[in-house]
Amino acid sequence: MTENILTEYGVFCPLFHEKSTFSTNDLAKEYEKTFGTDAVFVADTQTGGRGRCGHTFLSPEGGLYASYLFHPTSPAERMHVTAAAAVAVAEALREMGVAPSIKWVNDVYIGGKKVAGILSEGAIENGKYRYAVVGIGINLADGCEKAGIADIATSVEAESGRIPDKTALLGRVLSRFLEALADDEKTMRLYRENCFVIGKDVEVRDGELAYPAYVKDMTQNGELLLKLPNGEEKTLCAGEVHIRVKQTK
Ligand code: BTN
């Protein structure tokens, strides 16, 4: 089904809605191969939803699962697609009266629990994006208890007492996202200001390697500045790295 229902949010490309699909990011990449134009893909459920580093992203009914395929014109190194999406999701949720913050690199949290995740993919050639796909998953209805993940995940319903209209929320997220893409400097400032891992002790997981560190700050490019227990300082790029915030007693 093709609809143009996001024009009032400044998004002028077709939207394809599926009841169930493997992954909306895959739909976007397939579409890119055939048509090569911008489009939005939404599914009520995903059977193969995924996050960074090949992690599974549980996608039962009651969530918003969407991917935006677009063709950035700026050089790839100046694009901060994941940061722009995280800022956009956080802003759109804040407008609903909840208090989200960003867990570097690509997650949005409320009260210490994950409410949304972002998976940016794309193809870069000669320092420029050929295309980019930003996939956004937001837990809307309160199914965390049932799914046995209530200790680590939350939902918009659990935090605000209501389930937002999916189209309206997606429209607000994408319009904030387009604004965020247009102003790198402001976006990276907001990304840093909203990133709750700064000033925290964390455990860094890099493949088989795990080590403790203190997060001193974030660079303008969105990398973390770490202080290691031996006093050394290190810059952490996203790559295949995960961090876990240590609980304070
Ligand atoms: C993460 O938790 O690391 C990111 C999760 C991203 C999930 C979204 S849902 C829509 C799109 N399709 C996917 O398979 N993943 C993204």
C-alpha cells in the first residue's frame, strides 16, 4: 500500500505499510535497488527486526517500526545520521511529556530503560552517501512485562499512560530528523547534552574484549572521550563497540 500521509510533516515521499515483514530496513534496501528514490516503510510487526552489531530487535505488535530511505547530499563524514535520529526520537517523545535521554550510540532511554533503538545503514562511495536508511523502533504499547524484558525495557504507554497515534508520532520524528540533519552543529550539541553516559563509569565491550572506563565527554563528531583506570585517555568510535553503564549502589 502506498500513501502520502506524511506531507503535513514535511516528508514528501511515499509510505509503504506492511502488516508484517522481516525488517523494514531490508524493505528499504530492496526498494533502493529497484527505484533509487526516497521512501518510508512501516510494519506492524517484524519477524527479523535487528539492531546494531546483528542484535535482535524484538518487534511485536504495538510498536512503531519504520525505516526512512533517503539520499543525503552532504559528504558522508559530515553526516551524523544516527545522532540526528536519536535527537529526533528524543525530541518527539519529550513533546509527549516523557523525559527521554540518549544512550550512546543509538538508543533512547526513559528512566534507565530502553524505549527506542535506531539502526542506520547505507552505502558510501567516494566519501558520499549513495543512499542511507535510518531504521527506528519505538516501544509504544506496554508489552515489556509479557515479553519478560520489563527490567531493561519500557514503553511510551508505561511512561506516559497513553499510546500515541503511530502516523502522527512517525511524522513528528521524521520532521525533527530532517531538521536535525540540516544543522549538524546544533544536532551534535543536543546529542551530547542528552547523552546520559557522560560522567558515568561504564564497561566497554569490543568483541571479546571488555574493560572499565570513565566517560569524560563527547567530541563534536559524537565519539566518546574515555579515561581508563591507568589514567590513559582514549577516544571511542561507535564501530562494533557497546557500552554498559555501571550501576551505582
Ligand atoms: C538497536 O536496538 O540496536 C537498534 C534497533 C533498531 C530497530 C529498528 S525497527 C525498524 C528497523 N528495522 C530493523 O530491523 N531495525 C530497525
